[in-house]
Amino acid sequence: MCGISGFLKCNTANTEESFKNSIDKMNATLVHRGPDNDGRWYDMEAGIALGHRRLSIIDVSPEGNEPMMSAGGRYVITYNGEIYNYRELRRELETAGWRFRGHSDTEVMLAAFEKWGLENSVKRFIGMFAFALWDRLERQLSL
């Protein structure tokens, strides 16, 4: 099971080094949750950081590393779980013109958020999952 971490700060007077160090410390406590990759993403201006310790299961390539940004750049996610119907959703998105780099359910989730929005996408997901999703356009964190 992967490990996810993150923080949202109202005071953005921190340095890039402090952001990196904070998320790295969080990820270090989760090393037992995912030995395959140690990822981080942060936006100092927005005051947000997301971290991920990856246990590769569905897409073992680097294309499945997280945190992952959507193809359009609007969303960033750190996620753990499994979307059981991701292949079906992927086919539907491909029919609508979406192109995927890898084979992860995470990438399918991000494409779904871009196409159908957060609420409608989550209603379509069949599985067990937890995620932190940052909407870079709306500057909104959804858990």
C-alpha cells in the first residue's frame, strides 16, 4: 500500500528548502509503505506540498510515479488505492480523444477529473481509494 502525505500552509513566507525538507521528512516516515519511488510536488506560492511513497502494482514504469500532474496541468494528485474499473474508464476517455503516457489508474483518474469534474468522476470510480487532489486553477484542495 502506497503512502501519501502533504500539507497546506497559509503562511507562504517559507523557503523552497523548507518545503522540500518538510515533505521529505513526511515521506521518510512512510518508507515502509512504498519502496519503489519517493515523490514530491510543491507550489510555494500556493503554500501546498504533496508527497508520495510508491508501491508499484498496476503500472510499474516511471510513468506511474506520483504525485502526478494531469495532462492539461490543472490537477495534481497523490493517491493510494485501486480503481477497479479504470480500464473501462480509460477506453471511454480514449474514445473521447484522451491520450495516455502510461498505464496507471492514477493517470485515468486525472483525465476523468479534467473531462467530468471531481464530483462526477468520483461517482464513476469503483474501487477503494484515498487521495489529495490540488486544483491549480481554483486553488482548492480536495481530500
